[in-house]
Amino acid sequence: MNLFTHFRDQIAELITELAQAGELPEGLDTSRITVEPPRDASHGDVTTNAAMLLAKPAKKSPRDIAALLAAKVEGLAGVTGVEIAGPGFINMRVGTDFWQARLRDILDAGTAYGDSAAGADQKVNVEYVSANPTGPMHVGHARGAVFGDALAALLEKAGYDVTREYYINDAGSQVDVLARSLHLRYLEALGEDIGEIPEGLYPGDYLVPAGKILANRDGDKWKDADEADWLPVIRDFAIDAMMDMIRDDLAALGVKHDLFTSERTLVQGGKVDEALDFLKEQGLIYEGILEPPKGKLPDDWEEREQTLFKASAFGDDVDRPVAKSDGSWTYFATDMAYHLDKYRRGYADMIDVWGADHGGYVKRMNAAIKALTGGEGVLDVKLCQMVSLMDNGEPVKMSKRAGTFVTLRDVVDKVGKDVVRFIMLTRKNDAGLEFDFTKVQEQSKDNPVFYVQYAHARVNSVMRMASEELGAGPISDDAIHGANLGRLMDENELALIKLMSQWPRIVESAAVQHEPHRIAFYLGELAAEFHGLWNKGNKDKGLRFIISDDQELTLARLAMIRGVANVIASGLKVFGVTPVEEMR
RNA sequence: GCGCCCGUAGCUCAGUCGGAUAGAGCACCAGAUUCCUAAUCUGGGGGUCGUGAGUUCGAAUCUCGCCGGGCGCACCA
């Protein structure tokens, strides 16, 4: 259970009771009341701002309301002390048996601890990665991939019905370039000397194997054919080959999708016409001429009439073109159709994970969603900032031309998927992230992955030691579940249990805010609390987890640290990181 | 020129839909190992939260101006 929402509900009831008794006005808005852990532990275990928020509408002083409420709060189950502090905070202390019961919850739930029904099975669509199918994924893609994957898992844990989606940009001119690039590699495979890859085509040698496969399959069928004949065939072949490669890269990183949606299929299925017709009916599409951008003019600027979407009526700065001069749709037009399609598939809640270089695109997409869904659809675009690759404090130089281009696969092969995933999630998405090859492989507390993993491994290490010490074979789950948790009375132990008890609240708030990084910080905190308690055992032997002449207490403490391992494993599961049993 | 994001300790960053004396790690200084992994821990110094106003019981958080940095700015995706 989330103990804060638990008390929040109870306090809301008390307010209703007070209203019925005539002590407070009826119908007060309690929705903005928060119940949280106080910043300073000396203020107790749980605090609420209820009195201060109700002061104005109830026309009483915060302290008076606090006094009324405090008298009632004192009677709540688990509450052992209530104080009114500062401008009107109501601080509560909660008894040891309450905390022991929370540990019981954790042990019973296992890694399911923290699962929440807050999302109420609401459908959410998370679109992430969506890298163009023109080459292997590079490190920049990894961040968005991991972020989207973890956000999806987090939302699932918080009770949302999540679909993970990949949008394949296979309709623009870049896939024609891909096809021409592959055609060259195909000629090469047939034994022709193709020389240097011309400017404007993709030079990467990742197309070489695909060229060979194509040559084997089709022989010299396309050798002297017109481009108009071979382009569609080779394009399809190339896109499939690139998507296979991307899927392999994603699999190496442990990133999964439920659904791959093709832009080309949308266009061919008439979805863009449908979306545009829908907007036309509302008079939101027109032929017009855009003002040139202020300041520096693009070199090739020319005034021309275009088909425009009235984005400015929905919060965008200017209206946006939907058709190119050759008559094909702009990327924006197909993207509108795609989002309308998602909405019509039942996703009023959409999350897109994009690279920061697409930031200028957010407003127009939000404008489009408003127009297309009549304000019913909500899009949250999460922009992931750049990852700077470092090696021992020095920037890693990358150049596509020199071939020192670091692919996602290179990074995963070098440091492992768990490290890549965790590090990518240690920063807010809109903050830049430094990824230092040397640091992330270090086994020290500078390295957050290691630090958290070590705490989990340490629990297991203690379990192994305890088995030997107690001489009764491995500690069974039954023994842990049968432990007398009433023996956990020390303030250090209770502090650890209190921190563990925050996990459900962390999950809910991180899910609602779409901020998986909060979990990384929480896990670091929990690991620190655990390592701290472990070390206290050095100074004070009475605080060690294993007390050889008190089996009951030992089992209780083992149950407690099993709880720590459960919570860490529960968090790492959201991140898609495997908890380790042993450090090597 | 316009839009979006960012500005918190020497460095890297947290900071709960506005809450109490602004936190953590690194670095620096001083300590802890007959002991469950010292791969760890304890303590200390270090801040006009870029800046100036406003909103209110209360602002790092919300609003506006300014300064500094990143990204983007018609027919690319």
C-alpha cells in the first residue's frame, strides 16, 4: 500500500466529519491537499499541508484548523503522535508496529511491491526510438530507446495499459537515397568497380552484406534496368534489411516494442487524405503564402504558395505546410495522420520520445493533436538531450567519415546492456548526459550502477553467510516469511523500513510525471541507507544482521534486508536491468 | 529576430502538482577494517538557488523583464 495516499484518504474523511459536525464549512475542496514525508525526519513520519490550504475557504486560521484536525488524526490507526508546527503543518508519527506491517507487505509482494492501480488501466501509447531505417543505431538513439522502454515499464507498474510503438519513417526521400546506396552495393557485389560512394548517398559499409544478399537473390536483374523499375523493389528490400538490423540492435539493448507502424503503409492506406479531409471540413487547411522567417534568411528562400495547416489557431507560432512542391506530403502531414490514427485506435494519452533536435516540432504537433481530436487527445513529448561520450574525462571523437562513429552496438558490447540502461536513466530527459566509458565500468560508488547492484549483491552475500552461520542450509523463503518482525525495533532498522515504504509513492509520482530518473535516485538513496546500516555493524556489533546467539532476531533482520533486495529488484525491473546476486 | 529547454556548493547533478533550517556524490580535510565483501561507511568546511521585480501565510519551484548557455526556425526526417 502507498501509506501516504492511505493517510490522505483518511484525512479527507476526517474533514468531511468535521464539516458534518459543523466545525468546518461543507464542500471544501480537498483535492490539493498533500500528504508526504517531511523533508526533515525530526518532524515526524508523515506531514500534511491540509490546514493551510483550507484556511482561506474555511475562513479560519491555519493553526485553528490544524488543532481541529490534529485532535481527530490522533485517533487514526497506526498514528502514535501528532504535532502542529510552523504555519500549520500537521506532523504525524507512526508506530513501530505500523512499519513492521509495511515490511510484511514488501515481503508478501516480492518484486511486485510498488505495483499500483493508480493508472486505472487507462490506455497509454508510448512511441520511442523511431530511428530512420537508413543505417545502424548510434549512441544518441540509445538514450531515447532506454528512456521510452523504462517509461513504458514504469507506467505499467503504476497500473496503465501501455502500448510500446515504433514509427518507421519509410516514406520520405531518405529511403530513396537508401535504395540508391544499396543499388551501388549491389553492383559492387556483382563485381563492378563502383569507386567512391558519391556525395549524398550513404557511404557506410553496413550496406555491403545486404548488397550481396540482393545479388544472390536477384542475380543481374537490376543491373541495367531503369531506376524507376528497380527503385521500389530495392527500397523495400533495403528497408527490411535496415529494420532487421535495428531490431537486432534494440534486442541487444533489451528494448522491446509491441507494434511497428509504417509511414508508407499509412500513406498508401489513405490515412493522410483522411486526416487532411477531416481538417479541411473544419476549414483548417488553406492555400497561402508564408512570411519569410525573421532574421537570417535561408539561402534558397523563394516566396511560394503552399498548402497550409492553420496551426497558429492552436498555439503554434505560424501555420505549417502539409504538402511539398512535388505534390507529396510533408513529414508533418503524415505525422498528423499517424497521431490521428493512434487516437482513433483508442489512445487519448500519447507520449512521444524524441531527440532534442526535434524540439522545434513540439508546438505544431500539439496544435495538430488539438485540432484532430477536438481537444480530447493529449500528447506529452519527452525530448531527450544529447549524450556526450567520454573516455576517462576526454570526449570521444566521432566522425562518420573517418569511420570512428560509435554505434549503439559498440557501446553495448563494450559495457553491457545493464550499464547502458541504468546510466541513461540517471538524468532527467531534458538535461544533457555524460557517458564516460571508464567511469561506468569502475567498481566504486562513483558509479551509480555499481553502487546499487552492490547493495543487492550484499544482501545475498549476507544470506549466504547466515546460512553457514545458522548451519541449517540455505535460508528458506518460509523462514523469512515466518520471521518475527516485532523484533525490529532499532531506529536504524525503522529508518530503513520507512525508506522502503516510500517505494509505492515513488513509483506513482514518477509515473504521473513521466520521469523515470526519479527511480534511479531513489535506488541510490536506498542503497546508501543499507550500506550505512551494514557499516554501523562494524562499530556496534549489536546492529549486525547476523547475531549468532539470537536466531529469531537474525531471521527478522534477514527479512528486513530481503525487503531491501526486493525493492531494489523491483526498481531495476522497471529499468530492465538484471539485479546481480554476487559481485565479481 | 522569434520559439523551446537549461542556469542550484569548486565539479556533476537531485529537489515531491508552492512548504519548515536548499540536499547528494565527486574533490578537499579528519577518521573507521581482530568485523556479515573497506567494491563500504562516519564527521567537517563549502550556497545572495544567474539577476531584478511581482503573485501569497510561504517561491529554487508560479508570472514578467534582463543576463548567460544549448537546440530549432518554409518545400528534411
